[in-house]
Amino acid sequence: MNNKRLILLLLAVVLVGYGCQDREPVSPTLTGDDNSLVLDKASKGESFSALEFLPFVGPPECARVTSQGKTLLKHCFFQGPISGDLENPEPDAVVVEGNGDFDANGNGRGRGSFILTATWVDKGLSGTFEGHFEGVFTLGIFAGKVHGHGVSGDFRNMQMRATVQELGSPPGNDLYALVGTIR
């Protein structure tokens, strides 16, 4: 295994470990008249991890380079499937609208919004989260924080908080690790 792959594997292990540290497990409970499955809202949340494959889908004019060599992203769309604890193989399972700027070395900031529709495999829950993210580009690799609100299905009124880290070498391989909690 070459050094770059080993470093990426170690980074993924650290991210998953960070996402799971100091998390108290929460058992789903049956509540309400219809005995629906929900998580204890008073808890810190239940941990999850997932991989997103989010290739650029357009429009081409959303990215431009300034005369100073800075790349600006405005209303760029990325979408693809998600797998892991949250799963949906459809090509539009995750839709991201991103904005950002970075210099010729790939260093800068990024932010935007997302819609994520998936099934939480272990819990038997499904629905949609909408939210926002923000983070930094370091040598072209994005890392940041995600916050979403459940807007439909079993996820309605739940919250997702997570970290997102672009994986792989070279930058721009479109694979992201998502590690966090849902409550």
C-alpha cells in the first residue's frame, strides 16, 4: 500500500473515531398512538458514518478563475449516492449547492446547502434532511461541518450534526466521509 493510501486510510479511521468519541448510545423507543419509532430527543444523539460520492453536475459557468489566480465557486451543484449507516443508491440521493473560493494552491473556504434523502439502515428510519455546511479547502481537499434539519419522513424534526472530509488523492475525486450524530 503506498503512503498516500495509508495516510487516507488513517485519516478516515481518525474521523470515524472522532465522530464516535464520547457518544452515549441511544436506543430507539416506541412512542405515540401509532407506536412510531423515534429517538430520545433529550439524548446527545446516535452516531452514524457514511460515504458520499458527489461529482460535479454543473452548471459549467459556476466556477471561474479571477485575474489574481483565485478560483470562485458560485451556485455549483454536486449530487450522488450515499452509503454506510445512511444509504440511498439513487444518483440524486444527496444534492449539494456549493459556493467558495480558493487560491492557486487549493487553499480557501467553502460553504453551501444540501438535501439528503436516505434510509438509516440500522434504525429502519427514512426521510430527508436539509441543511448547510461550511469548511476549508487545504491543498484542494475540503473538510468542514454539516448541520441539517429533518424535513420529511421519520427524520422530521430531527437534527443532524456531522463533519465532512473529502477523501482521496488527487483532490477532486468526489468521495466524502460524513461522520456525526442524529437526534
